[in-house]
Amino acid sequence: MTTKAAFSLLVGSNIYEEDPILKPILKHLWEDYNDHEQELIDFGRWAGEELLPALWHLDNYAPPQHLYFTPLGERVDQIWISPLQRNLMDRLNEFGINSDPHSSETLMYHYALGYLLSDAGLYCIFTLTNQVAIILSKYGPFKEEVPYISGAQKPYKYGATFYTEVTSGSDLSQNQTIARRDGSRWLLTGEKYFTSNVGIADYALVTAFEEGAERHIKNLRLFVVPRYRKDGSPNYVIRRLKPKVGSRLVPTGEVELNNSEAYPVGDLSLGIYYTVESLMYARLSNAVASMGLAMKAYLEAKKFAERRITFGKPIIKHTLLAAEFEEYLEKLKRGILIGFLAVAEMDKCWQEKPPYNEQYLFARLLTHIAKNRTAELAIDITQWAIEVFGGIGVLSEFIIERWHREAQVAIIWEGTAHIHALEMVETIRKKGAGRLLIERIKGLASPSDLKKAEQIIQFIETGSIEEVVRKSRHLLRELAVVIENAYLSQIS
Ligand SMILES: Cc1cc2nc3c(=O)[nH]c(=O)nc-3n(C[C@H](O)[C@H](O)[C@H](O)COP(=O)(O)OP(=O)(O)OC[C@H]3O[C@@H](n4cnc5c(N)ncnc54)[C@H](O)[C@@H]3O)c2cc1C
């Protein structure tokens, strides 16, 4: 066997065809799977042959850079993206990773490619664009100032979400950004602390409070802010880019809004609904990408273990390690299943609008459970993959350590584990989503699992809120396992 690239044993493989888990799960959950199989095979080949080497190079040597000034001293705040990365972005658009939400009926294709791509940084660029495109297509505005962005038409447009501030990430009710009306448009002033896709994005969804409004989450407003003002000058200042342990290919910066031109999204009074909904699409991306990168780490570890000899045989043949390979493959199966199950349920209702129907509520509950479960699994699996490589696993000249760095980001952004636990409690206790969950798994779950799920739901619905919250992170995990058990029997 020849090694195609010294840093990775997976380079040159077809990442889709090497994957022992994805295909049966997609076949089961995606009605139109057969229509897309060839595209997935083509993408898998491209990902193994071209994408993977390019990602390694970009991550190590050419991540985005902040260029402040021209030679004439003009401040431009250009975020320089390597031409190699630009080419990858074009290719991903040509593969149709993002489609026009008006014309596409399914989100499955986007998430299937996201899983195969699964570089947390590069995929984030498309996730953000996808979520902005969906929100704008559902709620507007469509005006001259904010042309509709589909992610599908050339020149490709990109989106971003600027919600977090230095004192306000999980708790957006503490956003300090102020919105003032100025005729038909609005002017936003404030500072955003984590702004992924900054410099690439043409439009950003931005949260703010109207001047004088009480800081209450129900008063949060959502606006769309173009990169450039109507007169062509920059609409906000990019203060700096952040150095990160992972997701390096998406530039994440800090932004100063100073009377930045903004346009309200939909009905201003529903801003918090739109904001949370936009996060749901990103949380699903997070779930599938977490498992995609965990699978890459597993496959790298397997290829290594088949060739690394200790005590006279390949390490994969030692009883203890062979058992662990089985155990970790099972973990991958569970994570990929629950991630794509959440996607498939959202796929049935993503056109729904506030106050949303029961199906959306169920999809939302699954999304909280799946986002956390997959992020935790990815950390565990990528950590174990490093161990399989022994000392070589911690050398940054090989790709294996990178997947673990990426996994560490996935558990934080799009809502921390604590926040998903609390939101899970809210959707069950206040919105009754637990009953829907029981209905769905009845007939699939074993009697003991069904009883367990019923007990958990009843406890969350009626237990002392203090006790429920104390245990919520554990309950989030336990519900994940019960759901996985129920659906695993369906996958051949
Ligand atoms: C690489 C990266 C890119 C990002 N990109 C973007 C972006 O593009 N746009 C954007 O808007 N944001 C972005 N974020 C921000 C991200 O969404 C926030 O970091 C995240 O939501 C957590 O908010 P915080 O950092 O303010 O932490 P905090 O909210 O201050 O939380 C700190 C800790 O307290 C815990 N905690 C908070 N409240 C509770 C509670 N009630 N009960 C129990 N525990 C609690 C949290 O879980 C966490 O462990 C990005 C973050 C990262 C790391």
C-alpha cells in the first residue's frame, strides 16, 4: 500500500465509500436517497483526494488573515482568504451544498455533504449561509438593499450571525447593541464579540434591542446588516480576528457597529423566535459535522492500527484494542443515527413559522438532544483515536490531533451543553414535547426503555424545578441513549 500523504492515511480514499455507517442510516431516513447516491460517491472521492490535503495545508499554513490597511494608508479591514480556500468554497457551491430554500424541498443533501465535509471551519461558512438564507427566505426582507441570498447563485453570497457580545453569549437578553429607527431603515450601534464568517459574509443577522426597551429576551429584535452601506463604504469595523484551537478556516472576529445600516427581519416583535430558529439549523450542522469528523478520526485510527505492529501483530488484532474498535464503531453508529434523525425530523417541518406546529417542537427537542450527544461523542471518539496512535497521536505534523481540536469547538458554539440541557427541559416542561417523543418511540423501544423514557419525561414535567435542572445534563444524555436504542433496531 502506498501512502498518498505523509500526514494522513485517509488521503486518497473515497470518504463516503469508506464509511461503514452513513449509507444505511441515510437510506433509512431519506426517501430520495437513491436519487443522490452517485453525488455522495463523487463528493466522497473529491473529499478524500483533494479536500483533505487542502484542508491540512490551509489549517497549518494559510488560515484567513486580517489585513488592516492598503499601501496608501486606507483602513480596509480585509479578511484575506487563501485562493486555495476560495477554490474549495467554489467547488462546494458547485456540489450544491447550499441550495435555494425557495426551490428545495429537502435539507438532507446539505447535511449529508456537511457530514462528509465536516471541517468545522470550512463547513461553518456554509452552515451560516444556509441558516441566513432560510431565515431571509421565510421572513424577508427582500429589498434592493438586501437581495435574497440563496447560496446557489453566482456570484455566491455568504451569510453570518452576529448575536454574541462579550457579556452576552448564552444569555442574549444582556445584548447591549442598540437599534434606532431612521426612516424606513434602522441604525445599529454596539460590539459583537464572536462573529464567524466576518469578512466573507455579505449579510449578517444581528440581534439588538430598540433604544429604551427593557432588556427582556422577548424584546430582542433581529435585523439583517449588509457588509457595505448603500454608498459602498464598510457598514461596520472588523476589530480583529480571534486565534482559535479549531475551526480556523472560518474567520471569527470582533465587530464594531456604529450606526450600521440594518433592515428588520420579518415581524420585529418575533425577533427571538427567528433568532432561536436560525440556531436550530446550525445546531443540526454541528451534530452531523461532529460525527463526520469523529468518523474521519476513527478511519485514520483503523488504518494505522491495521499496520502498526506491537508484540508481533498489528495492534488492531490485540484483543483489548479489537474490542475498543467495536465499541467505538457502535458509538459512531449511535451519534450518526441521532444526528441524522434530528435532521430528518426537521426536514419535515422547516417551512413552519412561529408559533410552530407539534412536529417542529419534536424536531427542536431532538435537535437539543442530538447536538449535545454528538458533540460529547466526538470529543470522546477523537480523543480515543489519538490514543490509538500512541505518542504519534499528539504530534501536530499528523492530522489526527486536529480532529480532536475541532471537536472541542463543537461542544461550545451553537449553545453549550448546559444550555441544551435547559432548553430540553423547557421544551418538555413548558411545551409538552416529551409526550410527542413517547408517541414516536412507542412500538420501537423495548418495554424497559419505554418505561425509562416515560419516567424521565414525567420527572421533567412535574418534578421540583431545582431537582430537574440539577439533573438535566444527565437526563439529556439518557434520553439520547433511549432514542438511539429505539431507532437502532430499524437500521440494517
Ligand atoms: C469558535 C467560535 C465561534 C463562534 N461564532 C459565533 C458567531 O458567529 N456568532 C455568534 O453570535 N456567536 C458565536 N460564538 C459564540 C458562542 O455561541 C458562545 O460562545 C456560546 O453560546 C457561549 O456563550 P459565552 O461564550 O458567552 O459563554 P457564557 O454564556 O458566559 O457561559 C459560560 C459558561 O456558563 C455556562 N452557563 C451559562 N448560563 C448557564 C445556566 N443558566 N446554567 C448552567 N450553566 C450556564 C455555559 O454553559 C458555559 O459553560 C462562537 C463561539 C466560538 C467558540
